[in-house]
Amino acid sequence: MKNDILILLSSFMLMLSQCSKNENKNQNLVQETSNFKTNLNIVKNLQITTLSTMLANKGIGEWGYSALVEVDDKKILFDTGRKPETVLKNAEELGIDLSQVETVFLSHSHGDHTGGLLTLRKKLKQKNPNAISKIHVGEGIFEQRVNFRNRMLEIKQELEKDGVMFIIHKKEFELLPGVWVTGPIDRIHPEKNYGGKWKITTKNNDSVIDNIPEDQSLVINTEKGYVIISGCGHAGIINTIEHVTSKIENKNVYAIIGGFHLVNATEKQLTWTANHLRKHNISKIIGAHCTGINSLYTLKQLLNLERKNAVVGSVGDHFNLKGGIFPGLIAK
């Protein structure tokens, strides 16, 4: 009888041990979509340089967006512009070596943000085989569009054959210490920053409105607050900010940089946006790409920001934590 009890106890302890191992294994599997948000890492050194947008007194201007994000000792290329050579040539003219950039962040699938991807990989791998080899995207970026060519499907196949890895994000994730990927953003407010005429094919062969579900932003956590970089803001800049403060940590937003898709916004929409931005204590804005020049100036006035703190984005401008915004000559 005693031996039977010992055998049962041993079996029970073995089962508990196995469960614990399985739990640890499962935690590793879901690491990309589950993070404990306590004692958040802080980025001490940050520089963001615009490599593609419309305004340019150096390099080439285009309807597109790209920026080099330098965080402590790491580099991330945020989007890749529209035309194949734009980001590459602008970086060369600005004296920036992109060959050591291995990590790419894509905000969404549109060609004015992904157009330079193949060229950058082909040219830069000649100097560094690992250049442009890890690409972070939001879930939905490879969805088949109805009567609309999703070039990302073709790009994915070609790059994967070349050894490039795509990392698909479903939720917020800490990419580097203090640097977060939002993943697809909750659409709480009715910021309809997409056309609405295109559709996505579902798994059941139905179709739904293409609201650019993969739209995601990059978030840098600093002592001054969050710095948020947006490609187009199809999910809405306010939805993006509230997603960040609810999913990562509720704190102020120091700066917003990039495209916010406000170029066609009405005065009413801009007033609504400014009122919500004010709640988050926005101190710095670089409105590039699809933000719209008049819309940026309207936000500046509504938020009562100084000229130096609300600037239209231009090729070669940059932002850092010590000096704030360093605008391009054409945007001063």
C-alpha cells in the first residue's frame, strides 16, 4: 500500500513538472504577442532622420515616407519610400550609411511606403549580407485585395528566397529595449483615414472594406514621454495614441512624427484632433507626407505650439531628445 502511494505521489510530481515545462514553452511561443508592461525600458539616445517625404532642399522629394531611427546603438529603417532609388540616394546625399541597418519596420502595405524595399536589399547586401534582412509588419499586410494589386505578396516571395525574414505582429511588442511595435491598432474613434472603395478578400471568399487593418506605428519610450512615428496614420493618430497609452503604459506623448493622413481633414476634424492631442501633452510635431501643410499649421495654432515645435517634414530633417526638431531649410 505504501509503495502504491509513493508511486502515485511520484507520478503526480512528474505531471506537475511537465505542466510547468509546457507552460514555459507556451510562453515562448506567444512572446511576440504577450508582454508584461512593468518597469518599462527607457531609451536615452534617439535620433530620427527623414529620408523620404514631399519637401526637399536636399535629395529627392516624393509622395512617400521613410525615416532612419537610431536608438542608443541600434538602427531601424521605418518604411522605404515610394520609388525604388529615393531612400538609397537621399541617404547617400545626406552622408548616411544604411548598409548596417538590418531591421526594417513597415507601417502598412501601400507602395509609397514599401517601394524602395527590394532595391535597398539588393544594393545594401553587397556590403553587408544581413542588411535589410528582418522586416517587421502588422497582421493583414499580406491580405489579398479585391481588384487591387497587393505588391507586398510578390515582394515577400522574392525577399524570402533571398533569406529575408518577415515578422508578423498581431499585438504590441517590445522590439528593442524601450522601442515598441504597436501591431494593428484598435479603431476606437471614427478616424476614417482610408478611401473605402477597396476591399479585402476574406477566407470565406467574401469581401470586406479595406481599412488597412495592418496599419501600425513605432513607439519609443523616453524620459520625456513617448515618441510615436506614424507612416500614414490610416488607423488615426488619436486611435494610435490611445492604443499606445492603454496597451503599453499610460503616460504623456512627447512627440509625434511622420504622416497622419490629415491632408483632406476639415476644420471640424482638425479641431477634434487638436483637442485630443492636447490631452496627451504633445510638445513636438513633425508632420510629413500625408499630414498636409495647411493641416500642420492649423494644428500648430490650435495647440498653441511655437514655430520650432511644429514643423512640416522634409528630407534630411531630424529630431533628437537633446535639441528637439532640426527642420530642413525649406521647412523653417
